[in-house]
Amino acid sequence: MSQRPILSSRVEADIMQIAALHGLLDFAISECLGGNDADGTILEGAVVLTRHIPRKFRHLTNAFLSGNAVKRD
């Protein structure tokens, strides 16, 4: 019987959040470059996202390195 690694639900949620945050960052940068940020709020959001995504990624990386990210089936 082979043991198949399964991601913990917390890690799955982190991966989905990183993907969603990346999509938001992509949208924010596109809007800024398209000239749709007259008051600077979209750019502020982009800055917040560029700070939040690496933190989330570090949290995910630490979970993988500590062995808490994978459950055995």
C-alpha cells in the first residue's frame, strides 16, 4: 500500500489565499497602468498586497519545512 501525501486543510487554504491575493494584485496593477486610479487608492491597495503576499508565502513555506503541511493517507 502506498502512502499518498495529502495537504492539510490549513495549507490548502493558504495556497488558495495566495492565488487570490496574486489575482487582486494583478488587477490592481492593471488598473493603475490603465489610468483608473485618480485618487491613489488602488495603488495603496497594491502596496498592501505586495507586503501581505510574501508574509503568507513565508507562513506556507514554514509549514512545509516543519512538516506540518502534509498529512499521510
